[in-house]
Amino acid sequence: MTTRSHPWSAGFRTLAEEHDYRVAEIDGRVPATLRGTLFRNGPGRNDLAGRWFPHWFDGDGMISSIRFDDHGIHFRNRYVATDNYRDETRAGRIAHRGFGKMRPGGLLANAFRIPANVSNTSVVMEGDQLLSLWEGGPPYVLDPATLETRHVEPFGGKVRAFSAHPRRDPESGALFNFGIDYAAKCTLTPYRLDKGVLTRLPPITLPYAVMNHDFVLTKSYLVFCLGPILSTPLAFLLGFKSFDGALHWDAKRPTLILLVPRAGGAARIIEAEPFFQFHFANGFEEDGAVVLDLARYPDYLTIGQALRDYWKSDWPAQGMAKLTRLRIDLATGNVESRTYDTGTANEFPIVNPAFVGKRHRYAYINCDAADSVGGMQRRIAKVDLDGGTVVTHDFGPDGYPGEPLFIATPGGMAEDDGVIVILVFDATRQATDIVGLDARDLAAKPLFVGRLKHCLPFTFHGTFTPQLY
Ligand SMILES: [Fe+2]
């Protein structure tokens, strides 16, 4: 079910087993300052009855827990017990619509059924609860120690969709997020979750239905860049097309930069030339401008197709994203743009989480060599956004790293005083490594490499807590 010419392809294979074991093989040493638990989420089951799901986003959410303790590394993985996971496990075939999935049986079997929540995109700790996230529905609450699924959390009916990219304000500790509702009118509802209390900010009616995945939190705003990736909700609702099939790129429309005041009040829209992004690294306000760092795609065409073909895609470098800084002048609405020397296929940009909404100097991002023509990324880059210099760590020829995650060293003073932890699919070993890099010296030999006994299918996003679970 995988292709020989695409060594990364095996990194998408389903992991059916739920493991719970101490990692026996560790090269190097986990620093004494790195103690806590890293959780990651991603599609763990990407096929049923011998057939791949039609889109990478269809896979069932599986949570991994990686605990760094005095004895080394402990690994555990468990599926989120969603209705979709339980029903399709029982049936052994597709039972629900998904992002790209359709139920067998044509129009009648699909009309007026919304995609099932597969809870496969990210995780966040909220108090002593682990929330598993998916942007089309509410979170699932999990026990962080056992990864047992407890219940769905609709926050007293206030939340229909709770995106997988919440941002935590490092000053107040409040978690900001949003959801998009594709009803007769497409609305974007921002949320603030503070000490267990969820507050809806005023919903914004969008001029047309768009897909949006992430946003940026600055001191005063939630900032959205709504590229012209338009949905045709009726075709989807009537069962003619999947959610993915009902999306189309409309290059004649602008990207709408939406500035939503944190304190409430009317949102402002600034029009920019069309572009698309899944992910932002961070953003901040400076000298009357809002500055955003993002992995910017010229459109949704190349990435949209690669995500459909995931396991068999060439992942062409041409048409993929570049790390880009946008400077939006708040007085004039003028948008300036610059890119960095981060090669090709830039994705999953991150910063030290203590710098959310503040001026950051460093970003970390997946990428590939400038002369690469395709394939999944084999590098992580550290970018000095002030000086423009780029340092890379190359996992080639056989290593395929996922999203980097920055874990700050307790008591560390510098922005880059921490460890970058990445899951790397080793195509030679046909298994996944847990790799720790010194963020101050990214190109150096890893601090540690913990070798899992199996492949962990490529994950999307993660979170770290200093708690030992
Ligand atoms: Fe994401």
C-alpha cells in the first residue's frame, strides 16, 4: 500500500496497536532540565479494508504521550474514542463522511450529513484536562495520564466548532481560539477560555464561506488571513461533493486580513493580494503595524492536491510555502512582505511559546534544500528573523521530521534557551525516532535520539507540559 519511489510514504501507514512502554534505545542523553510530557496528535488510522482514506485529514485522531523523566523516555499512544473511530472499527469500513471521505451509497447516503469529528489535529492542556482538537467540531476531553477519552466538551452548548490552533496569552494564561460555522451565512466566532470559563467574542459574518485553519494573537488583536479558498456549502450539504471537493481556489479574490479586537468591538478587514496559509509562527504589534510570520503558499492548488494524494504524492517543491513576514501598516492598510532563505517546502513554523503575541527573534520550521524538487521535508531550520541568518539540521537522506516543538529550559534567559523535540520517521529503520536538538546550536549532533519500536504515522501538532504523566 505504499510506493517504493517515495520512501516517506511508509510514514503514513496506520498504527493499529496502542502501546505503553519505556523506550529502551536512547542515543545520547535527555538533559536533566527537560522533564515533563509531550503530547502529539495526528491521524493514526489512514485506511480501512485495505484502502487509503481519500484525504490525509480523514484519518482517526491518535494521541501520543512522550514522558521525559529521570529514567529516560516513556511512550504511550491511544486513539481518541470518537463516534467515528468506534463505528468504523466495529464496521470495518467507512461509516461516516469526513474531510474527503464519503459514505458508500451515493447522494442519498451523504446528503445532509456533516463530517464526523475525527479529533486528529492537535492537543492542548487546559487545567488538568487534555483537550484533543479538530477544527470542525468541539474538543474531546482526555485523561492526560491514561489517554482515556472522557467526553466531548461543547462548553455548555456555546461551541460548535473549536479550531485546532488555540493561542495561549503568556501574560494572562487565557487561551484564545475560534470556530467557523458554515450555515446559511458563514460566521467566524472568536473564543476566550480563561480558568475554565469560555466566553464568546462577537461573531463575524464573513462575506463568503472560506476555510481557515489558524490565526495570530497579538497584544490587541486576533488576526486572521482568509485566503480565497472558498467553500460551496450547498454542494457539500446535498451530498454532491465532499467537504474537500466543495473547496475551490478563487484567484480573483483578495486575501482578507481580519483584525478582531481582543477587547471586543468591530472587526476591521484589510484586503491583500491572494495567498494561502495553514500556519503562522507568531505575530506582534510594532510601530503602528501588525507583523505576522507565516508559511505562505501562492495558492491552494499544489498543497491541496498533495494533501489528497498524501501517501502517493510526489510532494512537489514548486508551489509550496515560503516562510514570509508580512508587515501590515494599521494607518494605511499597506501590506509589505519579505521571505527568508529557508529553502523549499516550508511548513509548521513555530516559536518559543513564551513569545506568543510578542516580538520574537527566532522561528523554527520544516523545510527542504533550495534545490529540492520534491519529497517530504528532511530538514528543520532555525531562522534569525532580525539578521536573516538560517541554520539547518538535516535528517537526510532517510529521515523525515514532523513539526518541531520548542521546550524552554526552566530558568533560561535567552529566547532560544531550550530543546527542539521532533518526531522523525526513519525510512531505513521503518520506525520513528524522538529527537532532541539544542535550539541554541541546531546544526549540532542531537542531544538525544530515542528509538521507538515502530512507525508512528506522521502527526500534525503537539503540546508540552512540565507535568509528568
Ligand atoms: Fe495545523
